[in-house]
Amino acid sequence: MGRLEDLRRDYRHGQLDDDAIGEDPLAMLARWVADAVDAELGEPNAATVATVDADGVPDARVVLLRGIDERGVCWYSNRRSAKGRQLAGNPHAAVVLFWEPLERQVRLRGTVEDLPDEESDAYFASRPRSSRIGAWASQQSEPIADRASLDAQVAQVTARFGDGEVARPEHWGGSLLRPTSIEFWQGRPSRLHDRLRFTRPDVGSGDWAVARLQP
Ligand SMILES: Cc1cc2nc3c(=O)[nH]c(=O)nc-3n(C[C@H](O)[C@H](O)[C@H](O)COP(=O)(O)O)c2cc1C
């Protein structure tokens, strides 16, 4: 492997013109994710979600975004997981997406709330049966002795449900980040990247202020 200090390339894929300032940032984010889908990138909806624990120490992990609409962005997880407990204690989060071939990054900050039960139910029902079983079988983020023990938990849950319906566990559901800040980053040559940051004072306000940031 070469030295990391020597890895260097210019970003030339696109640019972020001032015209973008007039756009609704959540619609623009949906468009950028659609661009990543069209470009057939792997996991175009993968996003890193950063939360803060009870000691004020940040934590971060990748999830798959399952919705982007005028409210914000959402993902699904176990509410008893580390992230679930952290969000219950401090409902603020940051989300970042990066699409390397498009030389684009988006960063969001805001507050997180549970999605309404009906939405979580509908999404859970759309998942393959094996994933629904998995949601019951795994105490996400808890230690387990070995892989065989996990497989045994899955077998136990599978037997318990038999041919019956696998409903959503109460501790599993959607999280909705309502952003107060969304920054779009487009790589440009010579590290003179384009950055546009949309902010609003609170999630109830539809009025976004836009600033171009220095790279
Ligand atoms: C590409 C990718 C997609 C993932 N999607 C999800 C997801 O949608 N929901 C989820 O709970 N975990 C997802 N994970 C696993 C998380 O990164 C993490 O391991 C898990 O949620 C436990 O995190 P926690 O202990 O911080 O709560 C994904 C991981 C990767 C690498």
C-alpha cells in the first residue's frame, strides 16, 4: 500500500451553482439520492448516523435511509440498541451521506423522534419474513456468547411463530430526523469545493436560510 499522505486526486465531477440556493433542501437531498441510485452506486441510501451517549460522548454507525420527505429522513432500527438508548436520552443527531463516484457529501443535523406506529407497521410488514424474525431474535447491541447462540435464538423465534403472522416488535421501529441544518458538498478541483448550507431556526419553520461556506 502506498503512503496515505500521497493519495491525492482532484474532484471534477460536478459543481453546485448558486441556482441551487432556491431549492428546497429536502427535495434536493431526495434528488441527490436518486442520482446515486441512477448511477447504480452500492447502497445509495446508506447514511452514517451520529448520536451522543449519556456521558456526552459521540457514537456513529451506518444505517439505510428508508424515506426522505418534507418532514426529514428516516431509518429503522431496534429502539433498545445503543443508538436507540442514546436517542431516548438525547434526541439530537447528525447524519452524513457520501457518494464517492459523484464526489458528493450531505450532512444533516436535527432532532429525532419515533415515526408514527402505522408507518413502522407498514414498513415492517414489507420486510422479508426472515428479517422480521431477525428483529425478534436479536437483542441488538447486546453481547452474545457465540454465533451458535444467535442461531439458536433465531430457531427458537422461528418455531414460536410457526406459520403465524410476524408482527412488529414494540421495541423496533422508525426514527425520523427532522433537520434544522442540511449541507450539500460537491467536490471541486484544487480542494476549492462547493458547499451550500441550508439552516432554519426550528423544525416547524419552513423558511430555510442559505449560506455558501468556504471549502
Ligand atoms: C450498509 C449498512 C447498513 C445498515 N443498515 C442498518 C439499518 O438500517 N438499521 C440498523 O439498525 N442497523 C443497520 N446497520 C448496522 C449498524 O451499522 C449498527 O451495527 C447497528 O445498528 C447497531 O448500532 P448501535 O449499537 O450503535 O445501536 C447497517 C450497517 C451497514 C454497514
